[in-house]
Amino acid sequence: MPEPVFGRYGDLWGDQVLRDWQDSGNEALRAMAVNTRYDGRVTPAREAAFRAFAPQVSDKTLRNAFKDYFEARVRHERNPDFLEPLNQENIATLYRRPVSLARVVILNGLVPVYQAARQTNEVFRRFPTRPTEETVGDWLDNELRDRPEATRRSFVEATLQEMGRARLRQPFQPAWATLWDHFLLYASLTPEHWLEALGITWEARDPGNPEPLWVVVLKYSVGEAGTLVRPTQLDAGWNAAHFPTPKELPAKNGERPMELPADRGGHPVDYGPDVPGDFIPAEFIHAEITHSPDHFHRIGRIEDAQPGGLATRRRVHHLRLRKFYVKEFDMFDWMPSHCTE
């Protein structure tokens, strides 16, 4: 049975490579193949820009295309493709300036920021000269664990300041966010759930002995964030943890498909077992911004990194999407069940 590429049928570009990935038995490759096939939110114009990175499709060139396109047209661009006219269909327009957003930052992942600030900012002068997961985790514990709230706040405020300086030196796109009202379902739970609200996973180098994670919740307005965008696989790069959502409701009884507005956003994959009911938060991206001290909301420590099991998590998420959209359409009409089995 034929399958689409970026939600469109009739073009066999990359089809054999995607079939090979689907049959490979490798969870990440299979996920990337399915995402490439069913992420119809990738516009034709943007697909053309992506294809230019793999004019001759092979396993190697297609893998590299995801990485190279992301680095060249998204990650370090001051005007990333997701804000350009070729992505217009994914620009959200409903939310106004006062609407609040939530973002979660993993401090352990800010190694380049802390390295650059080590010589110029007294707060970070003890940052390890040779950072590893272990030494960074130990440093964060020493700076933050069992410290007064005022000390933690000062540390986070200094971090936000240095993130802003790093952004001016070189952009780091995109920022992933959810609506604050959606995040509130998770806010009173443990810090592990904060990551789940945005579909964030952290894979430790040594899964048997993961280092603790320090995570910060930021609250800020749409007006401060600027343009909100419904994300696509191209905005996640080579990241199998991403999961697309349908661009439109499939046609039935001869009717034309109905577009799902970009304001619905995407949906983060909730990696935890204790999800709040059947609700799935909205997921958006925006250009990186400089966060002010007022954006700091909470800080927390996670003892263990997220568990593995990509295939299982994707299957559960697919079923949750089906239940979430049950009154509008059958999710299997968009992405058949075999795609996550």
C-alpha cells in the first residue's frame, strides 16, 4: 500500500530509503521514517528547501539532510525558516499579547553558556574546566541543592542573562513552549512532569547511572515571545522523539478535507505514566528571546533521567491522540495503527 511523503501522495522521493528505515528494526530510524511520511504540516515550499540538501537520496544523504537543513536553516539563523513565508500555514494568529506561555530549560544542557560566562561572571567561576555529565551535575548540585531560595533565584537570573548574551553571539533556535493554562495541569506535580508537559526527554550517556537534572520553569507572554508557530519535523531536526500531528481532518463521504488551524499547535509526547486525564497540551515554537528575571517561575531537581522505550512511548501517544481527537476524526485515518506498532 503506498504511503505519503510529508503527507502528500504521488511522489516517490526518498520512498525506498524510508521503507528501509521502517523495516530496519531500529526504533529511531522507524520513527523518523513515519514522521517524514505523515508530517503534512511541512509545506511544499519548505519541503523543496529541505530536498535541496539531498538531491540524490540515500540512507546517508537523507540522514544528513535532516541534520544539515536544521543547522543551516533553523538552529543558528536569526530569521529561521519557520518564521519565513514558506512556512506561513503554520503561523498561529489566535493568541494575543497577554496570553502566557510556559517553557522549561534544563540547566545541565547549557554547557556552552556556562563555559563562555566562566571567566566574566562570578556566579559561574567554579564551572568545571572539563565539563562532563558527572562534573556538571555535581557543580549544579553544589550551587543549588539545599541552598536558600534567594541564592537559587540569583543563580537562575544570572543564567538567563548569560543565555541572552549567548543568543546575541549566535542564535539557538527554536524555543519550545506550551500555553501556561495547559502547563498548570502539570505545575503542581514533580519536576519530571514539567518536562513531560513539553515532551522533553533527556538521554543520559550512562542510563544505568544518570546524573540529576536541574530544570527551570519560565513564564512569559506571547507578546514577549513574538510569533508562535506550529512545529514540524524540520524544526526538530534529526530527533525521533518528535511526533507530528495532522494538518487536516481526513475527507469523508466525498467531502473535502478540513484544515486544522495552526492555532491548535502540535502536541508534545508525554513521556510519563501519570498523565492528567485525556488532555494533551498544545505545543508551539518561537524564536529564541532574552528572558528577563521576571520570567523565572520555579526550579526543581530530577533524580533520574527519562526512561527509554521510544517505540512504546510513541504507540501510547498515538492512541492518546486518537482519544483526544475522537469527536473530530479517527486518528488512524491519518496515520494507520501499523505505523507505531
